[in-house]
Amino acid sequence: MRVKRIPIFEGDLLDRAKLDAVMARMVSKVQSSEPGTLDYEWTVSEDGKSCAIFERYRDSEAMLAHVNGFGEFADEFMAAVRPTGFQIYGGASDELKSTLAGFSPSYYVKIGGFVR
């Protein structure tokens, strides 16, 4: 069984209208063209000042496919959100780590617990 990659992106919300617009386009594209993306959930804090994106991928290759497709949305996304944190849970391939290096993510590997 492959270890699933779970990234959580966090950021300060700069422009909610811009976030809603880019989110709609990104969710539509990911849902229709990335079968290895298992979860893709966008959230905002109750006070509307920050957002978080929870993602879950089948494996490192599926996450790489997603990251490589981000470029077409990058400028619009960064106009809506200022990144404050990016965590990757479940390990990552060297290629994925190299691709994500510019985002300065923190990596975590499972040491215990369970999934139902």
C-alpha cells in the first residue's frame, strides 16, 4: 500500500472575491483531470482573515501532477492569498521535495496512530 500524501496549505486572505474566482477554476480542473487527487477542500477561517486548503493524493506522482498544473493559476492565486504555512504529511519523494522547495514546506512522517 502506498503512503498517501497530505498537504495542508495556509495563507492570509487578501481578496475573497479573487479567491472565490480562482478556487472555482482550480477545483473544476482538479476534479476533472487529476484522478490521483483524492481530497481537495478549501476553507476560510470564521473571521474571514485566512484560508487553508486540505489535499490528499494517492502518491507523490499524483501530487507532482497537481503541483505542475498550478502554474496556470499561480498569479491569480497569489493575488488572493499570502502563504503562511505549508505542511506535507505522509512522506514525499525526492522529486516532489525538489519541486516544492520554493514553497518551504515542513515534512512530517507518521510514527503512530490509525485511520478508520
